[in-house]
Amino acid sequence: MRRRMNHQPAIRSQMRSRYRNRVRECRLRGLIISEAELSRRTGIERTTLSALENNRRFLCIEHALLIKEVLGCSLDDLYDRVLHPDNDKERG
């Protein structure tokens, strides 16, 4: 099995841990029932949409903009801030 090298900057890793996406919630609220239909309308592969909906892949801005246009939602609707106890200590 080939091991993937992680060359991502630390800030990108931090962003992934701070946010999760709400693609599935927005898709269902937009009355698009299937990933396949959203895939057809956005041009994003269905397997990619599945990974996004299950938060196995971070929602990049390019995909977010495509999904936003099709679903008629805002970018804020597509992202959800994850609060960690460690982050709360830093603020207070």
C-alpha cells in the first residue's frame, strides 16, 4: 500500500479541524434528493460529493461556489464552525 505524503501547510490542517461542511443538509433543503443529481448539475463527481457530505474531504472554495449556485444557498450555509474546548480557552 502506498503511503500518502502530507505536504499541506499547517494552516490548512487547522482549517480542516475547525470547519465541517453542510453539503448534505443544503442539498436536501434545496430539494435535490440525490448526490447523482447534484453531481450532474455541478459537474462535481458523485464520489467527491459523497466524500464531502461525509466530511472525508474538505470543501474547497471552487466546489463551494458551484454547489452554492445550484442549491441557491449562501457560502455560510455550506460551512459549520466546529467548536473545540481548546479553542474556547484561547478566546477567554
